[in-house]
Amino acid sequence: GESVGLHLPTLSVQEGDNSIINCAYSNSASDYFIWYKQESGKGPQFIIDIRSNMDKRQGQRVTVLLNKTVKHLSLQIAATQPGDSAVYFCAENNYGQNFVFGPGTRLSVLP
Amino acid sequence: EPEVTQTPSHQVTQMGQEVILRCVPISNHLYFYWYRQILGQKVEFLVSFYNNEISEKSEIFDDQFSVERPDGSNFTLKIRSTKLEDSAMYFCASSFDRYTIYFGEGSWLTVV
């Protein structure tokens, strides 16, 4: 669902399961995307990026998938751990202009 | 690992007062940014700065806001006459290539 004001969409997963966080971006001309993790009271932390000429990129325990046809980005976290609990934002960039952030999804990892 | 540092981490100010938030970007970065985040909401772009001038600014960045790079290391955001709605977390960020940007830990501004 979409976030409205203070109510972020929340994803709850069991520790050890895989998490999939989705993001719909707004500008079909955006050519670069980043996923950020934000823990409470801290700044956004870079997780992984992807350029528009790719549809998949893998990092350590994380994979980003890009579907330009439907302007959709997803972040997959393998074997989710308690330390993964945070708010996750996607951000899109159009040829080096300023980043536009999505509304965020709160990931809660259940023991 | 190099990081963006911000001071103060938290400031409480009275409405109408001037506030200066300070940032030390990563040393070899060329592009500097201020973003803000109102509690519980998404991160919003304020301004970008390159080659000693503003390169882009949002509609939030009105005449009450200004930025400066007074020396080779600091990057500041000034709010001339704070309003209640300026209460937010302000993030400084920097980038070498305008693509991957790195954020500081933020300065939490509370206007009372």
C-alpha cells in the first residue's frame, strides 16, 4: 500500500526468511536508482544501486531488480537478520539531477 | 571509511531565530546537498551545490534558506527566521559524481 503521512507501509518477516521490498518510481527518464536503509534517528545509508541499462544487480545478501516497463524497483534481502530492521527508501535520479526519494517501507524482523 | 559529518546533532530554537547547520562533506567530493525529513515522512531535496554555487533547489528552499561553503571543508545551511514547520531532520550529503550520494547522520532541528 501507499504511505500517508506518518503511516509507512510495513513488512514483517521472520528472522532467516527472505524479504522483498517494493518501490514504484515516478519518472520514466530516471537512469539511476539507489536503495537506502535508514535506522531510527540516523541518516540514510547506501545499500545498493542500479543503472537503467541493467535489470538486476546483486550485492552481499541483497539483490535489486529493475523493471522499467512498469517503473518498478525491488530490493530482496536474503536470510533477513534483526539488524536489517529499518526503513528502506528507493531513490531515483535523472541524469545527475537531484534524487527523488520514495515514501519508504518499514521492515520489521520477527525473532 | 570517509563519512559526511554534521553538527549539531540536535538543536532547539525559538521561532524567528536564525539557525546554522554545519556539514563537513567527504573530502574529495565535488557535489553537496541538503535534504530534510519531517518526522515520519520521506526525505525531501532542498538544494544542491557545485563549484561554489547553487546548481538546483526545490520549492522548499525559499528566501529564508541559504547555503555557503565558507572554506575548503565546511558546507552550511542557514535558516534566517525559523518557523514551526521547519522542524525536521536536516541531512547533508555529498557526491563525487552526482550519482552515488552519501548522507551524514543528520541534524535534528526543533523549532518551538
